Amino acid sequence: MTRLEIGNGAMWQHLTANLVAVALFVSGWNYVQPWLEGRSQKFRLLAFGCIMGWGALTSMLLSVELRPGVLLDFRTSLVATAGLFAGLPGALVAAAFPLGYRLAIGGQGLPAGLIGIAVAVAAGVLANRIMGQRQPRAWQVLLFALCVGLAVFVPASILPQSTAPDIRLILPLIALNAAATAVAGLVVLHTQLVTKERDLLRAAVAQAPDFYYVKNMRGQFVAVNQTVAAHNGYDHPVQMTGRTDFDIADAARAQILFGQEQRMLKSGEGIADFEEQLPDVKGNLRWFSTSKTPVRDVDGNVIGLVGVTRDITAHKQVEQALLEAKNQLSYALSEMSDGLAMFDAEGALVFCNEQYREFFPLTGDLRVPGTRLRDILEAVTVTGEQVGIPKGHEREWIDAVVGALHTPGEQQIKLFDGRWLMLRTRPTEAGLALVVVSDITEIKSTEGELTTLSNQLAQLANTDPLLGVGNRRAFDQKLAGVVADASRSDREFALLLIDVDSFKAYNDRYGHLAGDECLRQIADCLRQRTRASDFVARYGGEEFAVILPEVSAAGAIRVADNLRAAVRERALEHDRSERKVVTISIGVATSAPAARHNPTSLILRADKALYAAKAGGRDATRLAEPDVGFQPIPLPRKA
């Protein structure tokens, strides 16, 4: 292009365009990144240098010619950036483009231009060496940009006085060069950070030992990790894209998986920790645990599923080994003579081993042959070695233990230090008494843990996982118990059946996730507005049930109206409902004192009343017709 001396306004327009060109080339680096994935590091560095070099050349093509052969542009910002992030190879490649062009056009400013490029290369390479393998920080990039901007003084200082730019021009040039370098450096830094995070995530999924996969609504694999591909005999995960379970499993197995996933996609509810035993590629049976979750778009529509399957064979084997070891340990502890003591007919200690004395640290020095059991037990009461001895009745306790010495039996005792001992007493035909002592502290601890675990499992089995109230199984058990108790006594009780009004329309309008949250809000209302003795359960879908022990019909109506008011107070928006908020309808059935009922009749009556409440306009309470109870049909007598 022809360069002429131009006015200040046009000059700054050219420099601004120059800055924009720098930004465009640096931004273009983002789009090249995916194409460079999988290439060698040397190739990526050279490619980066080329892009920065092209940008520097473009900057020179848009330069301002201050004097013949004296060019103002931002070539040094891109050359220095290439050196900062790509080291000497990247800086040399980037410098080659503007260097060749500068040599071609020549002019009075040629020496200054060459020195400026050399200074930019040196600055970038020096900064790269200082950083080493560390990732630059943002403030370090800004500091580097400032240094590159100040480097403008170097070429400017060697220009002849007649061609050197005025100091009023140099200062803005320093600022613009620093800004161009900062833009280039920060964009490249951000690209590197994003690339590293993406590579880390991709590597973590690809190298994970578990099976990760994503499917679309048709059951086709959209993405899998290397573990899934290798397990199914493929060299690369991309080879499984578009395939289905029918391509990798037998027809029966594939049909089961397809049906299960289609039901899950329609319901929108995932599965968690589903365990099954399957043969691997070598025919060996292995245990797998699978969890699958529907994937939704921004509008809440299910568009596919993501699944993870874990090989838990080793875990299962460890569980089995632990179970067998526990059984063996329990057997060994029940039979092994950890501590052994023998007493004569008069209760004097005849023999004991060292383990027996070590079990009792506070009275171990007394437990030697010749010592009477009564004297040992008196020392136990004084030292407090054994926990649970009745206060004020120590003498009776000692007499009871001595009297039971020659009677077969087992006793568990707790010591002051928290240990539990099992004492087994076995009399012999010679009139002696053999006492075997075992440490059962671990067994007691395991019993406590098993009891806690059993209680937790029982709680989980009787609780709705979404709402945290009782499930249908727990409701049936509770109602049967209450009915049986009421049939034997004069106690009244009431059953409330509750339905969320226009809930299907709510789901259609707001989505299933909002529907789940709505049900949680209602369950919370029911818990807060009922007594501790009342029982709240999810009867099914959007229906709830509440059992109210010892409540009359009038009291049940008050409770039901209170519950409806509580739901209305939540003001859950429902623009497809007549009242524009979520409401509930309640059917109430009560028991007659001392009448014989059965759960089915009560549910039918409450359900009939609920139907009447909804038919009457919803957000209403209806009391079922009274019932004297369930009368069994007499069976015909045998001839």
C-alpha cells in the first residue's frame, strides 16, 4: 500500500485499526485450538508462532508511516507474546514474518525496525525463561505488557533526530503497545487455562476405570469413555458413536436395557446403584453397579441419559471374605480360651493364665492361685473395675456371683475402660469351676453398628425418597395396626386422603422438577401441621394419606381444614388452577368406637369422600358417611 504522511486524526484511526487487527488474530487462536488437538507440542508452538507472525505482518500492513521508512505499528506486541508463551521457537517463527517484510520495504527506519523486532523477541524469550514451566498469572502478563510498551524507547532512541517521533507521540504509542500486548497475552492465557481445564476433564473421563456413557432418546451412544470402548472390543470411543445396545449385546439383554431406559426417559426418574452379575468378554461372571440419570435441556425436556457403570467384583469379593472372616472370628472367640481360670469347690483360685490377669488391670495382682473369689470381687467393688454393680447392694452382688460359680452360664460384663468381656462358667465333675474369659468389645461394637444400620435400612424401606414421609408400604402397615388396635378398644381415629388439585396441569405447565418441589412443599405442610403421633405418608403419585389416632370426626375436619389453609398459605403459583395457587382436596373417614373395621373399607370411604370434595369444586373437605364397621360374611356350615 502507498504510505503518505497523514494528519493526527487519521493516524490514530490507523493505530486503532491496528489494535483491532491484533485482537482479531489473537482471538483467531481460539478457533485453531480444536484443530491442533492431538498434534505434537512442537507443532503447536510453531503454529502459534505462525499465527502471531501473520498478525504482526497484518499490523505492519496497517501501519502509519510517520516519515519515509519510519513505520508505527504493533508488530512487537505479537512477537513478544509469541516469545512469552512459545519460547524461542515460537518467537523466531513469529519474528520471521515482520522481519522479512521490514527488510523488503527498507527505508530510513530499517535499523530501528529491526532492533525493535529483536527487542520484542528478547523480551518474550526472557520472560518465558523466567516463568519456566509455570503458567503466567494475569498480573505477570500485565507487567510484561508494560515492559514491552516501554521497549518502544529502544528503537525510537536510535532514529535520527529529524525522523524521530515527538515525545508527545511516543507516550501514547507506549500505552497502545502495552495495551495490544496485554490484550494478546490475556486472551492467550485465558485460552490456555480453558484448554487445560477441558483436557483435564476429558482425560479424567477418558481414563476413569468406570464405564461412562451418554445416550440419546433412541438409545444410541453419543459419547463413551475409553473403558466402555475397550470393554466392548473397540479401539477408540468414537467407533461406538451411533451404536446401540443391540450392537454390543445379545438381543434379549439389549431388549431389557432398551425397555428399562425408555421407561426411565418417559418417567424422568433415574436409577441408582442397580447391581447385577454379568459375564465379561472372557465369559467370567463379574458384578456391576449401574446408575443412570435423565438429561434435560434448558426447557426441562428429557433429551437423553447419562450413565455410569462400575465393576464392583472386587468389592463383592471383599464383602464375602469379610463375612467369612467375621463368621470364623465369631466361632473362634466363642471357643477359644483367651483367658482361663479354675476355682475349687470353696471358691479359691486354683489356676489362671497370664491372659486372664491382663483382662483385669485393677485387680490382676490379686488373681493368683490361692486367692478366694470373694476377696477378688470385694476388690472389684472398691476399685470400680466393673461397671454396673448395684450401689448399696455390693454384698448381695458378691454373694450372687459366688453362688453361681458352679452353675453353667454365660455373663457379659463391662469394665471401667469401656471393654466388654464374656465370662463362660463350666463346672467339672471333679467339683471345680472353669471360667473362660473372652474380649467381645469388637462384637458389641459390631452389634451396635448392625443395630444402627438395621434401623437406618428400616427407615429407608418405609420412607418415600423424594418427600421424606412414609411410603405406601409403611402406610399399609400403620393403618392395619391402628385398625386392629381400635377394634380392641374404645379409641377413635380418622383417616385423611389428600389429593393435589389439578396436579397434572401443574406438571404440564411447570415441568416435573417443579412438580417434585411442589409435592415436597405440601409434604412439609402436612408434617408441620400434624402431631408427632399422627402418621403422614405418600399414598401414590400426588396423593397423600394422614392417620390421626384418637381424633373425633369434628377434630379430623378441623385438622383437614387447617392443612388446606396451610397449603394455600404457601401460595405456590398455579396459573392453570381456578384459584391461581396450589390447593388440596381432602376426604375424611372416621372409625366408630369398638367397631370392627378393616383397612380397605376405611380407604374406600375416604376415597369416596375425596372424590366428592373434588367434584364439588376442589380445595374442599368432605366427611365420609358413618360406618358401623366391617361385618364378615358367615361361611356355610359343613354337612
